[in-house]
Amino acid sequence: MMMNMRMVMIGLFWASGALAATGLPDNLTPVGAERAASPDGRIPAWQGGLSVAQQRLGDNGTPLDPYAAEQPLYRITAANYRRYQGQLSDGQVALLKRFPHTFELPVYPTHRSVAVPAGVAASAARNAAQAQLDDQGNGLRGFSGVIAFPRPDNGLEVIWNHLTRHRNASYIQMSDSVTPFKNGRFVLMSARQDVARPESLGGMGASNVLYYFTYRMTAPSRLAGDAMVVHETLDQVAEPRLSWVYSASQRRVRRAPNIAYDTTGPGTAGLRTADSRDMFNGAPDRYQWKLLGKQALHVPYNSYRLASPELRYAELIRPGHVNPAPTRYELHRVWVVEATLKPGAQHIYAKRRFYVDEDTWAILETDSYDAGGHLWRTSQAHSFYHPGGEVAVNAMEVTYDLKSGRYHASGLINEQRRPFDFNVRTSLSYFSPGALRSFGVR
């Protein structure tokens, strides 16, 4: 399907305007988004995002919905989607067609809720002045902190902004994942993930490491105790990510193979590639990247209701797709980046299209196409702003396989007692292979 979108070409919205204290033009936010409202007013101006005082936390530490009283402005369905087609992705249209009686997009008023901490603003300003692509775009030079290119010149720089976006210097997340069968039945998988950027480790991290993380299974019982530690390198062509795994049944630590590119993502029943976790991760070297511009798109946003502990997984997980009733879509400006497989390079996706939120630099929608040019999979990240870490996090990340009719949903937090901890402090030794044995206690 040809893209029917109203693109705002780069350069038009930052060509003018005096430099603000952030080092960016004053018509941009501290992370490089447009401050102004859209001409029709449907996308409001950025007013600084939600303050801590505007958000209350529930019993499990998840923010209560600050927009709970709102009702959908309209619902996009298989019957009326053509009216909104210029503001829908190919994947959204495909889901509406595939499930005409059960799938829909409830569209609510738009809120630019994400605030920018002072440290993030300072980091973005510093990188705007000195960060550059390195090693043919596979790495960065002059980069530190977060948000490498608040004023991107090309598609690859936008993707690097997703990879280097603000996610808190260190945190723990407890979450669940499911890969339902076509009848909607599923087996719940649960895990704990610890993440730390080098600057949170007292400057002890390696120079080519973007972040460290551990991943340890807690359910089901046959997998409980299995664990992994990963050093996510910045330039993965020069130095592939380093990873080690611990098998609780074998009580053995071993170096893991490089799980990257289109190898199957662990625990996804083959429905998600390794480089599709977090919508995109890893080395960008197998694709040619093209920045198509910006557009207004209906994207999952402010997904507080979807993250609510009052919602049970049995209500949420349905045959074919997630229950759309608790989802929330809003009209936001996104950067549109298209990746085309390089001649001679190997990947099951010949083309991919990424829709990147201007306020967070997070990819919110992804469409992936096979070698024949047919849409194969589509992914959505249902995000919300968490005041505890002053950061956008996900209520769920879901990948729909349009060929098999199945889907994989990860990052579910509804039934977790305390999904996020942003006050964690740790050390580099915690992310060492030797620490794996202590994780693997059934």
C-alpha cells in the first residue's frame, strides 16, 4: 500500500528561531521536538509535560491514569478507516482488515505528557554540538549520556536517537510475556530485568558499552532460575554485544551466541526477531536508512489504563489480538524512517518502516515486509509517562504476525506486585558472568 501522508520535511521547523538556553532553537523542546501545536490544534503545544504533583501512584507503584475521565473522540474501525488512512500505518490498516469485527483504535485527545529532566536536556544539548556518526554509521563519536542527535539530519541519526533515548540511568523491571495460541490460550512467562548505563556505575563501565542488563526468568517453573547478562555495545559491528547465560538445570555458565539481527528472539515462538526487541536494537549495518520526514499518526500513547493492575491478563489477551477496549491512541507527530536491506545483506525483513515519537525518540509503530514486498509483521509499543523515573515506559510491546495470525506481547506489568524500581544502585560486578550463578536460584 502506498503511503498517503502529509509529511513535514526536516529543516522547515528548525531553520529559524534563536538559540535557547538548551543550545537548540527556541522553537524546539530540549530534546528536539516541535514546541508548537499542529496548525489544526489537534496536537497541542508542548508545555513541559506532566509534573510529579500531577500524578499519583497506585498500590503497585504504577501511575494512576491522569486522563481517566476522558472518553474516545472517535473509534477507527474496518468500516471507517479510509477516512483516517493518511494518519494510519500499513500495519494498523492490516489489523483492521484482518479482524474487522473485533479490532479497533479508540482515539482520545492528545496530551504531550512527557517531561524532560534537566540532566537529559543538558545531555541532548551537549550531543547536539559534538556527537557524530562513526564507523559508517555503526557507532558514535563525541556522544555521552542520552539522545545523540536532537537535530537529526538523516534516518540513521533518528534510529540512533531511539537507541540512545532516555530510559533512566538504572532501573529494575518485573514483567510478563505471552504468545497466545489462535484460540487465545497462553502460558505466562515472567522475568526480572536490571538495566544500568555506564554513568550510573561510577564511571566504571567500558567506553563502547551503551548499557548493561541482566535478564532472569521467574516463571514458569521449568525456566525459573535461567538467567542472562548482556553488555550492549555501542558499535556492534566493531564489537558484537557480549552475553553469557546460566542454565539453572545444568548449573552452568557459558558464553552465549550472538543473538542479533534476524535470529529468533528467545521466548517469542519465532514471532519476533532478536533485533525487534524494544522495537529495534543492535547494529544498523545491514540496512540503508532513509528519513521520509514527519507526519501526524494515530499511535498508542498515555496507555495508563492498559497498565492498570485492575486489568487481568485474562481480560487483556484475546484470540488474534490484544483486547482494544483498554488501549488508547492519540494523534502525535512522528519521524518516519524506512530501512531497506542492502544488496548482499541477509535478513528476513527486506524492508522496515519505523514511526518514532518526537517527544521521546521511542519507536511506537513498526511495519516489517518480506522479500516480496508484502507486509509480514507489525509491532506497537503502548507507552506512558512514569514520574518515578521521569521517563516514558511501556505498558506492553506487541508484535502481530499477519501470516500466522498469532502475536507476541511482552513487558506486561498488570499482575506484577511492583513493576518498576527507579531507585536502584548497583555496581559493575553485578553485570559480570560470575554473578550469574547467584541469580540462578530456583
